[in-house]
Amino acid sequence: MTAPLITVLITTYNYGQFIEEAIESVLAQEFPQDRVQIVVADDGSTDDTAGRVKKYGSRVEYFHQSNGGQAAALNLGISKSRGEILALLDADDCFLPGKLARVAEAFERNPAVGMVYHRLMEWHVQRDENREWPFVGLSGDFRQTPDYFSSYYAQPASSLCFRRTAISPLLPIPETIRMLGDSFLGSLTPLLWPILAIPEVLALYRIHGRNSYSISDTQIPIENAKSRLQMRQILVNAMKKWLADSGYTKKELPVRAFLNHWRFALETEGYFIRPPGRFRFFWFLVWENHSHRGKQSWKFTTFKYVTALSALVFGGGNWRKVEEWRCRAVARAELLSRRFSRKRPSGTFGSRPVDRVQRER
């Protein structure tokens, strides 16, 4: 059987020092190279990116444009793509061996799936240290289980792979999104198609000091927090506009769950800039736990309600310290819960394999 054609889309801006490692990680894949199209979309680099890429000749298709932001670069690259599958790769990241073969297999075995994503490994270059990126692997048709939206965030670009036909309704990505253009695709796709999470680590996310999302939430400086909130607000506004233009309304439960999730995300980001009051912080934690209750055991839900009381004890002015303590406590409780309970394997929807979930007509 002929392997599907995969387009690996590498977006870059002044990442000449990293681009060759990204390309080499694709060329080293154990996947038929004649079934891989490598596209580099350069968003106006002024360094030596062009020279480093062009030495690969016809093995890499290079396109340059004036600086317009990540969404514009993605639109450029997608317009040049020919693959049935589109795999995103940031120029400062790398694929691990077997990535393309694993992704192709996942799409082949699950023809109803529009997006496949997987775990990442953080690579802290300065410390030469690796650690797993936070990952909640949710698979299935979120339109049938809207509560999944409360726990789902699109992973970074180098984790995201799409069936080309699945993202067609989302294109072009609004170019007001200078950052997080990949999140526009990764966030909205579950409203259109079932998705599949692969539990293996299949890419390295390089931490080098210039990443937009490499700083711990509890340590992020105020100015960084303001910038990040602004980027997310632009993303949310663009997604709301797409929903309205496409005929989606809050009357639909999945849409309502999706919008509530992003309202919660923006409110959380805002607290790192302007801490909430004691009671607002408490009710925020209660509402968060209530929205997640359908996917938690009653014991875990009760534990999280108890930890919410910390807001009343310490007050909203200590938002960062309380949230850091609470997150550690919840993480430990969740780990213990997993050890003593059997969970459904990632890649299943209820008791049915994802490939049996039929797309709504």
C-alpha cells in the first residue's frame, strides 16, 4: 500500500541557527522520502536562514515573504503544500525518529479523525536537560462529549498534524493572529472532526530563552503576562468571528463549552496581571472544578473543592503562591488517583475505537 504524502511545514523567523537541525530531523525519518514534502515558510528573516535552507536543494521547498506573523507564514506554507497530511514543525524544534510513520499509521487506522497530536519533550538547551511537556491526551468526538473542551488545549505546533481536508474550512487563518496561528487550527478542529492523541513523545520542544510559552505561569513577569494575554485575546476574538461567520451559535452545547473554556483561560491569564480578590478567587476555583467534574472521580472533585478553600485562607493577593501550591497538591492527588484506578486508554472514545466514530453529516 502506498504511503500517504505528508507535507512537513516548517515556519521560521530569524531561526537560522536552528533550521538545519529541524530539516535534518525530517530527512532522518524512517518514512519513504518520496512521500515527504518539506516546505519552509520564512516570515521575513533577516539572518542567514535562506542560505542554510537553500543548500538542501530540491529536497526542501523554500518560500520567503515580508514579515507578517505566524498566521501569515502558515497560510503561505499551507498554500504550497500538496500532502494529504500536514505536519507542523517550528524551526527551533525537532522531530524524533519514527514520528511521521507513527502519525501516518494513526490517520490510516482512524479515517474519521481530522487531527492527530502527541506528547512533546522539552529540551532545555542551556541546562542540557529534558523533561516532558504537560500533556492531557483527549481523543474522540468532542461534539458528542462537550465537557472535553474544559480540559483541552492545543499543543504547540510541532505536536500538531492535520488531515488536509479537515482544516480547509478554517483557511486562511486570520492574519491578525501574529502569534498562535497554530492554536487557531488546533483549537477549532475538534469542533469539526474527531481527534486522536498519541501518548508517545515524538518531538523535541527546544527551550532557548526566546519561546513565547517557556516560562512557568507562577514565575512569568508581569510584562510577559500582559503580552501573552493580548496574544490569547486576539486568538479568541478571531475564533469567535470564525464561529459567527460559519453559523455556529451558543445554542449548541459544544460551542457553549468551547467558549466557556476560553473565557476561563482568559480570566486565568488576567489574574497573573491583576490578582483577584479573596472571594472572587475562591468562586473561580469552585467554578473551574465544577466544569471538570464529569471527568473526575468524586474523591478527586472533593479534594479540589477543599483546596479551593486555600483562596479564602491566603487571599487573592497571594494568587501566584496559592496557585503554585494548589497545582502541586492537585498533581500529586491526580498521580495517586491514577495509580489506584484504571483509566480508559488514550485513543478510545467511550468503549469504541476512534476509527468507528462517524463524522456528523
